[in-house]
Amino acid sequence: MNTEPDELDILIAGVGGQGNLLASEIISWASVKEGFRIHVADIFGAAQRGGAVTSHIRVGNAVHNPVMPRGSAHILLGFEPVECLRAAGFLRPDCTAIINTRMIIPSSVSLGQASYPALEEITAVLRKLVNRIVTLDAAALATKAGDALIVNVVMVGALAGSGLTQIRKETFIEAIRNLVPKGTEQNNLNAFNLGFEAVQIQMKKTLIEPHAS
């Protein structure tokens, strides 16, 4: 069992239908399995599917409120690029942002009523706000794992691969086996491992670099 952190704030930002809540549950289950104290708050936007969904996951013995204060997230797990921008106010300057690059275009953009910024614009803004950014096409990895809908578990794997939590890889795997729907365990484990490896490869190639001050 690892040593419990005083405080580790993980913010998941995405849209309804991406499986944010299952990802939150997996991380929470694994944290409890490690013996850590945890507070979780899931916040929904106007629409269950397609609306903004954020999960505040707060781990540690110094945490007493499930909703993190603004400017306190150590890790951003961004399921959708624009939702990362919406969450910007919660990020610490030393935050690490792990971002799925696959965009979900809202209907307002499809109808010509709004515009969607380029991925390069989004990451450029975030680089001014956080210490490190790692990007991956979690949707492509989910498809490779056998199910295009399990982007959430790819992102959990990316979190595990970053080494930013004190949760062991095998504990995440145990959580996945216990929480995903029966019969989908192998695809979900494939997705976890692909996300884990994608981040590990980037780290080994030193592609996760702090931004210039």
C-alpha cells in the first residue's frame, strides 16, 4: 500500500456520453483500495448527453470538501479539448493536463451558430496555464482496443501511465475488472493498457515538457 498524499486533486472534464462517471468511479475505487481517503463530486451541464460533465476527485488526508476550489487541480484529465478550456479556472500553475485530442463538435457549430477552435489554439492557451501537457487520440486507441466507446478507460490508463498518482497499476486493473460491465473486461483492459503505454512512450521520448515561463 502506498503512502497517502496530503492532497491530490484530479479534475475530469468532458461531455455527457463519454463515460466520465465510470472513469471517476474506477479512479475512486482504486484510491480506496490503496487505503486513501477520497471525496468525489460529479457536476452535470444542461444536457445529460452532450452537455458538460466534470468530476472532482479529491484524494488525501487534508481534503474535507468534495468540490475543489478554483486553482487547485493537480491533474486535468480532459476527455474533450474545448471542455479543458472550460475547466481552466480550476487548474494550478503546476498542473499536468492529459488531453484526448478527438473533438466532439456541438450542434451549434454544425449549424453554423458557433465556431470550434483548432486543437493548436486550445493547447496553446493551456500551455500558458499549466506546467505540462500530454496529448493522445484516445478515440483511436479505444477503437484499437475493440470498442470505440471506451475512451474513458483509455484515459484512465493514461492517468496511470503518467505516474502522477500513488495508485499502483495493478490496483487500477483490479478496479476495471470489478466495475466495467460483465463481458467487456478484456476490451477495457486493452484500452487501459493502450492509454498507459501511449503516455509512457511520450515520457520516455521526453515529449512531455514543462512550458517555458
